[in-house]
Amino acid sequence: MKLNPEHIDQLYKFTRAHFVEWYDLQTELVDHLANDIEAIWEKEPGMSFDQAKNKAFKKFGVFGFMDVIADKSKAVNKRYWRVLWQIFKDYFKLPKIIITLTISLIVFSTLKLTGHVILIMIVAFWIIFIFPVIFGFRYNLKLKRRFKRTGKKWMLDEVIKQSGLLFIISIQIPIQLLRYVNLDSTFTLNSTALFLSSFFLTVFSLFVYILINLVPPKLEEEMCNLYPEYKVYLKA
């Protein structure tokens, strides 16, 4: 005995009722439950759909889908950071490392000509921090609009959004550094320290650029290959 479309729709509603908000995870769970229900019906063909559904659900234990949600969240986060680091490491290989070093030298030369090096770097960090925060808020608004049109949420989108908003916490770094800077004095670094600082600033800027501009499209492409519905969702 096979499940019909009405049964599948009921399983989607069942997962939503058990706090599974994300369509990709709902789909995986519905597929798993459907297979279990059909296996149960093969052994007990007289069992009703609701009875078979509840029996299949008991396999998830006392906490229901909570453990599955936690595992899925870890897997999606792991995929996100895997893609980010893969792209990031490419900038330390030829020929992209040349671009990174060139930008570092430009920053180094600019800082060497100015006073208040530490203050300038703190201001630069402030500016860099603003971009992922803005990205996070804008992405959140985009997700809300898509949800209104489609009624679906995807766990990957939540991870992408949070990657931007987490910089709100990190912004405490330049705030704390600013407390130790005397705005009326200058502070100089030797050439080695100044170049390392310039390189770090460049690498951090590159990291933010990759996080905002390169990782989301790459992950969205992977999702489109896994879930054809996601491609339609992106156009909503």
C-alpha cells in the first residue's frame, strides 16, 4: 500500500506541528516517515494511516524531532563554513595570493604616510563590521518577503542570515580598542608590525567580502541541485 498526495500533505503538517519550521528538513522527515509507514503497512495492512504515522514517529524517541533538528543544524552550519573556508583558502594560492599581497602593500603604504595608525585601523574595522551587519538585516527582510509569498523556510537561509548578524556581537572589539586610544597623540609602528597589521586588515576585509558576496550564491547553487523547489523559491 502506497501513500497518496493527501497523506504526504498530512505528514508535512505533522512535521510543522512538531516544531520543524524548515521545508528542507520537513521534506527529509516526510520521506523518512513515508518509507516507515509503507513498511509498517506491508506487515500490518489493516492499520490506519494515523496509527502507522504515530508508530513511525515513536522511533524518534521521547524528544521527537528535536535531535534531528539539532543534527541538521550542525550539518548545515558545517557545510556553510566548509564552503567559506574553501573559497577563503583559494586567496592564499597562486594567482589570488598576489591580489591579497598587493592590497596589503597598498594599505601598508597608505598607513605609513599617515599619523594615528591605530585610530585609522579601528575606524577601518568599524566600517568593515558594518557591511555584514547590513547584509544580515537585508537578508532577513528578503527571507520574510519570500516566506509571505511561499510559506516556506529553509534552514540554509537561516544560517546565511545569522552569519551576518553575528557581527553585531563582534563589533565590541573595536569599541573596546577605542577605549585605549588617545586621540590627541600619534602612535607609530615599525615597518614589520605595520605590514602585519595591514595584512591582517586586508585578510579580514577579504573574509567579510567572501562571507557576503561569494558564499551565499555558492550555497544556493548547491541547494538548487539538491532541491528543485529551492530554485523556484529563490525567484519568489
